[in-house]
Amino acid sequence: MDLLIQAIRNYIPFSSADEATAQKLFHRKEYKKGGHLLTAGETCRYVVFIESGLVRYYITKDGEDQTAYFNKEGEFVCDYPSFLPQKPSKVSIQALEDCVVWLISYDGLQQFYKEVEYGERFGRLGIEEVFVNVATQVASIYTDTPELRYKNFLHNYPAIVQRVPQYYIASYVGVKPQSLSRIRKRLSRTH
Amino acid sequence: MDLLIQAIRNYIPFSSADEATAQKLFHRKEYKKGGHLLTAGETCRYVVFIESGLVRYYITKDGEDQTAYFNKEGEFVCDYPSFLPQKPSKVSIQALEDCVVWLISYDGLQQFYKEVEYGERFGRLGIEEVFVNVATQVASIYTDTPELRYKNFLHNYPAIVQRVPQYYIASYVGVKPQSLSRIRKRLSRTH
DNA sequence: CGTTCAGTTGACTAAGGTCAATTCCCGTGG
DNA sequence: CCACGGGAATTGACCTTAGTCAACTGAACG
């Protein structure tokens, strides 16, 4: 739980009374590699803090996966479009490694907002940060070629590159595994 | 200002004292068609509520525009990735029609959060909503073909279709104007 | 009437998708 | 220790679709 408290303290002042509240509202859980934190069709009931491990957040369309994000230890993950209005999710979240996580339920989070002095601010700052990431993502998909997106991925997430199969990276970049393979070939030749 | 107050009341209880606070913190401004609310390179200093008119939010890359969103009367618009951390923006926001807007500055918004009872909640709910839109956008760009994106645009924003030139829609869909023209041709033939 | 600019159309190119075969890697079991 | 099996990654041949360059049409406006 230390890593979680520390993550919260990155955003707001957090007293020991607040810590007790967090102790009460967050629950520890483990997932095996390959297990699902959320399956499309379910309603996303928790915001998840990843203490250790790695997950991917993916959209299924016509029977195929599109991995939209990766999240690793020290980060929060959640399908907000399902969680916030508490309606069924269109996406899935899967553990790519064994994971230890801390869950807070929707109601628990509302309670957190009330009981923790800067709780509302935490909620706002947290979502603001996620938002900026997503907005950056949109800009990148719009304006960058797959090749550039792959190079940026290597540059921005060197830690993750080593930890996930290439076909997940391909879908993150927005191409088929075959095409990513060709892009890699082009890059290795030109440079 | 009525439309603004009404928009806020969609999110939170809003007393007449709060209305006075809003009166103090929001400033009216007008933009001519073609004018810029924000130019790439500037820091986005305001959250803008559109009382009337229509704007586009676009990214410039290699000298070309990519329109990522449209916003119309009754909606808020802002480049959060610039506004929240108060650093230079990579995007521009342009009036596509004459606009009447209400501005609130970064400091003004912090004050709003403090002085308005449910201010923090308003900030959180507001950004949550924008966030869900952007997340939907990401999913769509990842998984939908340009043709489907165009059909969805027609379906989701029938009001806007009539009000903007086709080449802005093309860039929103993610293709060149020539390609959108061909997509339209395909669609008119098949159906 | 001519200028301008959005929109369309044509010919050709480039790049990713598709289908299929092959190679590589790694772990398992004989 | 080696052979095998299975999934990941690569490669090849061909297809589809958007990009590019350029010409042309059409409507708006002075």
C-alpha cells in the first residue's frame, strides 16, 4: 500500500487520517498473467492502482484486439467511459504479467472524495493527467505515420517494449503484426 | 450569461451567490469568423464557454491542419494539455462562425473551485465528460475505417455537417479532401 | 464576365492489409 | 541432450485504399 499512498501524495497533501481512509477503501487483489481485470460488457466497478505488473487496455472490434494503452506498476488504470457513468464497458483490461493491485469501488471513491480533505482535487488532478495523455494519443494517431508512432513508442516506453510481445505493440501503433515487422525491417536498413 | 449558468447547473447545484461569483470570474468576448481563440505556441489561458457560434480545434503538422474536434454553442472548449499545466499549446482553436463566448482564466478557475461550494466537483465532472468524448474518439480512430468515421460523423453531428466546409470534415475523418470526395461517391452509389 | 476557391475526377504511386508459407525461438518431453 | 510442438515473427505475392499531382467543374462574389 506504500506505493499507492506515495502516488496519492504526488497530487495532494495526505494526512495519516487520510491514510486510514485509504486503508479502509482500497482492497488488495492479485491477477495472474493473462487474467482479466475487466471484460468488455461488464461495468467497470473499480479504479485500479497497479502495485506491480503490467496490463493492457484493449478494444475488440470484428473479433480483433486493438491495444490502446499499456499501464505498469505505480500507475492507475480504469475504463473511465464505463466507470464514471457506471454503464457497460466496450473495452477489456488484461494482465500481461502477474499483477498485484489495489482496487477502489465507485462508491468507495465517492466516499474518498468526501472524507479526504483534498479528495475532490485528487479526483480532478488524476483525471486531468489521464486526459492529457489521451489527448496526446489522439493527436499522435491523427498526425503521425505508423513508422513514427513506433519510433515514439520505443522512445517513450523503453521499459514496456521489453515486456510485451510485438503484436501488442503493432496494435498499439495501429497496424497488423506483419506490417510492423516490415516497418522494423525498413528502419533497420535505413539506419 | 444565462446559457452558461444553465450549463453549470447541469453538473452541480449553483446558488445565486455562486452566480455572482461566476459574474465576477467570467468575461464576455466576441470572435469574428476565421479568428483564433488560441494559436499554437501560445499558452491556453482560458476555458471558453461558447454562447453562440462554432469553433474547430486543430493540430498543425508539416504545414497541414488536422481538425480533431468541433465545438458549438452551449459547449466548453479548451486545450487542456496546454491549459492545465499552463505551458505552450501545440494546437489552435479557430472560430468557424462569428462567436460570442465567456472566458475564465486559469487563476479565475482556481478561484471558482474555492469559492463555489461544488466548484471542485464541477471541475471534475466537466473534465470527466470531455475525457469520455476523447476516449471515444481514440477508440474510433483506432478501430473504424474512414468511411465508417464519416458515416458516424453524419449521424452524430448532423447539425455541424451543414455548417462547415467539407475539407474540415475530411481532416476530422482523417483523410484528404479528395479521398473524402471519393468516399462520398462510393456511399452515394452503393445506397 | 472573370477570379477564386471548394469540390470532383482521373491517372498513378505508396503503404498497409490479406493470405499463406517459412523461419525463429523457446519450452517440454522423450 | 536432442527432437518435437506451438506460438511469434518474418517474408513473399497480391489486393485494396488512401495519397499525390494535376486538370476540370461549379458556385459565389466582386
